[in-house]
Amino acid sequence: MTVVNAFRGMRLPIGLPYISLYLLLAMIGTIIPNTAGYQAAVWLPSGVLSLLLSIVPMFAFPIALAMGLDRFSFRRLGGLAFGLAGVLLLVVPGSDLSGSLPAFWIFVALIAGLCYALEGNIVAKWGILDLDAFQVLQGASITGAVIILPVTIATGQFIDPTPPLDSAQMALLASSVVHVLVYSGYMWLVGRAGAVFAVQVSYLVTGFGLIWAKIILSEAYAPTLWVALAMMFAGLYLVQPRPKAALAQVDPISDTDS
């Protein structure tokens, strides 16, 4: 991101409001959800992790209510109920999946969705100051690296990024590039279209997550998972705000000339 912004002729603002924004987004947008997600990935199939991310809009609704960004709706409460039923179907004793999926790690994986829902509401309500998506991501990435580097060294989990890289390091590098593109696009989308439209990305995340898990990892799932998926998609449909009830009215992020 530093290279991209240097090429664009955009500097990274430094000041207390900016550093506070970088720190907040680094924590709830990357460090906490990624830590929870990678820990849960050791115990849960990739497709299940993708399925659990569809819970983001269902977390977003009660958070929006608490922040005064939305009004109560029985329709959307029904969406929350469908989403909760889908999660419970994965963990309750007696289901086809509950014996093979540890409930504790399912709830750890849900931390990521909670963080993303909180982040979306914060950005929708307060915006990202006078920055664009690439500047925000650069600041959050640098801040996150400063925070997490000592932790990785202290715990012996530091990964040397210098060549030659093995397959696992190459996969991590590819994931980092994808993260930059996706996260920048998400921040831009929230600023341009608002959280109402942006939450619909959960459909794509879940759908493509299951497809890639099937193609790359040859994962197979019990029928219960598809029932849970249908419940979560029904909940996702119901919980989304209608176009006239956006989570927040924010000014679009204007394109900045270099």
C-alpha cells in the first residue's frame, strides 16, 4: 500500500485523529478477526468458516440499534432468529455436524464476524475522515504490523518474508495481496454506497468460500450444513435494511486527485 500511495502521490496523514482511526481499524478489521479466524481454521473446515461469515449482517443489525443508526423491525428480528438457528444447527448435539465440529471453535470463528459488523457500523457512522480507501488501509496495515510484530517474535511465529519462499509462505503472500484488494474495495464501497449495500457482500463471501473449499480442498459436507446455509441466507435476506432505511447517511468518499 505504501508503494501504491507513493505512486499516486498521496501522503499518509499523521495526527491523533488519524492514528486513532488506524489503530481502531487495525484491531477490529485485521488483528482480532484474523487471529480468531486462523485459530478456528485449525479445527474447522474452510467451508464452515465461510458459512459463519454470513452472520456479519445479523451482528450488524443489533450493533446499529445500539449505536442509534437503525430502528427496530420484527422482520429483521426474524432474520436474526434464522441466523441463530443456522448456527445452532451446526453445534447442537444430535445434528449430523455437531459431532465433528467443536462448538468452542465455532464461537471463536464468530468473533471475526462480530468485528467486521462493528467495523462496518463505525465506518458508516463516522466515516474515515478525509482519507480514501487506500490511505486508510496503508495506515491500518502499518499500525497493525507495529502492534503484531513483537507478538509474533515473542511467540516464535514470525515468518521470514525473504526468498526462497515455500508453498505455505507463497500462499500467505497471495492471501496478503488479496486482503489488500478486498479490504480497500470494502472500505470504498461502504463510503460510496453505505453499509446497506456493502453487507450484501456476505452472499458472495459465503458462496465462493464454499465453492473454493470444494474445488481446492475437496471438502464434503453433511446435509445439515446445507440446511444451515439456507437458514443463514434466509436470515441474511430478512435482516438487511431496506434501501430507504440505510444504516447511516454518510457523504461519499470523493476521489482525490494526485
